[in-house]
Amino acid sequence: MPLPAPRSRLFLSLALALLPVVALAADGAGDAGSDQTDPRHAEPKTLQAVQVKATPLPDTADSLAVPVEVLAGERLDAAKASSLGETVNKLPGVQSSYFGPGVGRPIVRGMDGARVQVLSDGLDSGDVSTVSADHAVTIEPFLADQVEVLKGPATLLYGSGAIGGAVNVIDGRIPETLPAEPLQGRAELRAGTVNDGAAGMLRVDGAAGDVALHFDALHRETGDFDTPDGTIANSALRTDSAALGVSWIGERGFLGAGYSLYSTRYGVPGHEHGDEEHEEDGHDLDDGHDHEAHEGVRVVMDQRRGEVRGGIDRLGVFESLRVKLATTSYTHTELEDGAVGTVFENDSREGRLELVHQPLAGFDGAVGLQWSERDFGAVGAEAFVPGSQSRDLGAFWIGKRHFGPFGLQLGLRHDRNRIDVDDAVAIGPDRRFDTTSGSLSLEWEASEDLHLALGFDRAQRSPTAEELYSNGVHVATGSVEHGDPALDVETANRAELGAHWHLGPLTLRASVYRVAYDDFIYLAHTGTFDDELPVQQWRQADARFTGGEAELDWALADNASGHWDLRLFGDLVRAKLADGGNLPRIAPARVGAELRWERDALRASLGAVRYMEQDRVAAFETATPGYTLVDAHVAWHADTRGGNAWEVFLDGRNLLDSEARPHTSFLKDLVPLPGRGIEAGVRVFF
């Protein structure tokens, strides 16, 4: 299934389509040295002070007891990548899975898959990225306004699937407030060298009286990407995304609806057929010849999503009411040499109600209900997971109050989960689970500049359908996978100590944590083979996660030479079974540094991250050598006399052309990360 037009023609068509917007913004340009105060493109001075929308209680990342990382503004623009995992990959405690450039799911403190929930403004993304490592997340990072990562159990807010954390993407597709201008937006064009890629996006927000409108669209297309070892065959990617939203906004609330689509086509590298003659050192590389006759495994994914959201303030004893409803239709088709192999379908519905109440016994708090349904089906010779129907219902309360310099945050949630499997007699019985989670966090404002937090959580997660009922060849992982229909609820008991300290130009954030899991569910190699494929089995055992992370921001100087900032960070996690042995694919320790500079219309940064060797591996798992990734960013910003703005940017990634193989990837021994690449582009704000 070759990609359509060449990249040069694609980029030219995108440029022509957006040329009127660029001309509009450039009209009257000449104030290139302005103060850049336009809120549509200005970066918040401290991202920790941005309001976090993942919680119903208005709060900032600084004041939340649960550790939170936020990406917004220029920092988000510099971090945006083709997958959500790669976008958040440089936040402390956060790394990414990897299954080629089209697939990267966030890994939070060593937790991934069904333990980290990916959300679109508080509602589940509706995809099946937890079912298999080669399934992409259906959220487009380039259209995000803000990305929030809740580290540690977020089960109180989002249920069983957030026992390890949650990543919430805010995109504003259903407006909740009127825009600052009757018509505003942004557009972007970019092109890159490492994969001959090009991308373009357009976003428009407008208002007519009390009605707010939103429209966005994106198109991305890349070829096979280059590595220090050569070009990786079957790694091309094409993505299209678009959304339309409309809301009525009054003095006390809003009511809105939206519809969006997400479509992507990507190759699954390392799974080509008929190219054995091009293998070198165990790495399946493309020698530049035409392999169209042997396309290998490719994925065609399509998702359609409709949403309704509403809210009202000052509702009797409640300060606010928020309601969110979504219905999603998802299809994932795997093609083998152009022929349909396996089709995954997922129809989901979700509803969420949040009521923020007035102070009760001194606690500001919120109660909520969450309900979801998922109808999952898989058809084909390699459908290793049977069809199933999942139903979840949860209720929660969270509250906080202050006692002088001390703060107390409490939370409680209970969920009922049901999984009905097709052909239960042959595969295993239907299952019912009850999970209960609770948290207690203490904050101490020791001084205006020093805040300490101590948190305790008990969180529970019910097994997923793939953990219970998998039974067959899993092509993505190159193994035979068996579930266990008798798996029980897993329980995590977490303790964490965190500190946030300001000292003049220095800001330090650090935390240490330990999570004791009872009946931890994991996929283990058995050491046996079936038709030359290794056999993996879902198992349960007690496990321990111990780790820490730290981040230092240092305002080095602010003088005639410009504004200089230095950021240092590091993280590590140790994950092992209680009775001995390591867990598989645990993210390695890292240290990183980034120097940022800004003066008038120019800004630039240079950064490096060192990924340590991971030799604490599970049985039948190989160690992964360390590597260093260096990147740089330069941008020139100009405001116009007409109130618009534009900027030209140049990004360099993996500038040392290092051979990088993430330990978290099932493909690490087959496919490295992309090599040295340069991206250039233009952004327009109007």
C-alpha cells in the first residue's frame, strides 16, 4: 500500500493552501523586536503555575499534591512530535514506548500500557493502544494546547486504567469560553530531512455573539526514516486529523458539541517479508531498492468521535456542574503484503459528571460519576485477543482543606468492572471486579520558598480483556501470547515524598517514591517455543517499584546579552518482583541538560539527554547499551502592525547521529531510533 504523492508535491500543496494565511499575518510586518505579549503564542513564565484541567478542582501544578508535569506554549511547540509518547519523553519520570515513528505511548515511572490512561480533555481516547504495542494513540500532539502528565496513581479521577498515571491532552475542540478575538488561530508548515517528511496544520477559533466555533485540520506524511545503520524499510507514515466544534456560552455556563476524525497509515518496521537478503548485523535495513512488492505489515487506522460537553456554575449547594459525553468508532486494519490480515474494531461510549460542592466540613471538594462501555472485536488469522464487551461504572470524591501552613487532600473512589467475552465456554468465563482506591496527601508550606508534600495511596486495577483472554500468535511482539482467565485485581500501595524549593534564580523540584504491588500483572517469557515463536504468559506476582526524579531550573542571567536559563533533570526507577527477578522493558535511568537563550525576537536552546545502560533485565530479555541524544532549536518571532505574528523555526534532533535503541521497545534489537534530522518550518498566529 504505497503512500500517495511524493513529499515535494505534498509540501508544495500545503504551502499553497496556507499561503493566504501567511500573507494575512505578514501584512504590515516590521516590528520584529516586539515584546511578544500576544497570549496566543506567549509561553507562560512558569509552566508549574498553569492551571491543571485534569482535576475538577481548579489548581496549578505547584499546588497539587499529586505530582504533575505540564507542557504548554513555546515549550510544547518545541517538544511536539509525531507521537504523544515522544512529545512528553523529556519530562522527568516520563519516557515513551516505541514501535516505529507512528507509535509511541507514554511510560510514567516505569508503568505503561493499561496502567497509564491517555485522555482527551478528561475522557478516554477511545483507541485500543493498550491491546498491542504496535497500536497507535489516536490523539494528535500537534493540535494540543496543553499536555498534562499526572505521575502516580490517578485512579481517583479516572479509574482502574490510571493506576500508574494519566496523560491529559487539552485541545479546545469544544470551546468553553469565548475567544479573545472574533477570529483567531494559527497555522504551521514544516519539513524534515531524516524521513523526507512534511506536515501542515491549521486551527481557527471564532465567535459570533454567544456562539463560539472551532475548526482544526492536520496532514502529515513521511517516508522511510534514516538511522546511522541505514534506512529502515516499511517505516513510512501518513496521518490526517480534523475537528469541528461549536458551543453556546452564557454568563453561567456553556453547552457544546464536536465531531472529529483521525486517520493514519503506518508501516510496522522489522516485520517485512522477503527482505532477508538485506539484513545486516541482525537489523533489517532498506538498501534503497524498491520493496513495494514486499510491503510487510502495515496498519490502516480510522477513528470517528462525537462529543457533547456542558457546564453550569452556581447551582444551589454546588459551585459548578460539568458533564462530558463521547462516542467513538474505531477500526484498525493490519495489512500483510497488501492483503487484509487482521481487523480490530472498538466502539466505545463514555460519560462523566463532575460536581464541585461548596465547603463541607471545611473541605473544598468534588463528587463525580464515570461510566463507560467498550465493544471490542478482532477478526483474522492473527486475532490473538477474542471479542469482548467491557462495562465500567465508578463514583469518586476528592477534597482539600488548609490548616495554617498545612494542607490536606483526601480522595476515595469505587468502581465496578464487567468483561463479557465472546465464546466464553471455549476461552474462559466472563469476569466481574470491584476496585476501591483511596489517597491521603499532606502539604507543608515550610516557607514562602519551600513546600514539602507527603502522599499515600492505595489503588486497585482490574485485569483487561487482553490479559485475561489472549490466546494465539501476536505478530507485533513476535510471540505466542497466552492470557489467564483467573487473574485477580492488582493493588498498589504508594508512598511519596516531594519537595519544591525556590532560592533566588534557582527552582528545584524533587521526589522519591516506592510502590508495593500485590498481585502485579505482567507478561513473562516462559522459555518455551511454539512453532519457533517464544511463548509469553500473563502472570501475577508481588512487585516493587522504587524511584526518584529531580528537576532544576536556573535563571543564569537576564542582561544585554539576553535571557539565559539552564534546566537539569534526572530520573530512575527500579522495578523487580518481590521474590526476586526483574520486570521486563523497564525504562533506564537518565540525566539531561538544556540551555535556553532568548533575546528580542530570537530564542534558541541546546540540550542533551543521556540514557544509561539497562542491564537489570528480566529472564530471557537482553540488556540495552546506553546512548546520548542531542538536540537544538532556533526560532525567530515577529509581530506585525496588524496584531498578527509569525515565526520561522529550525529544529535539530539526534545531532550526534547516535545509534539509540530504547529498552522499552519490543523492536529494540531490530529498529533503532531515527538518526540525525533537521526540521524547518514557519508558524503563523492570526
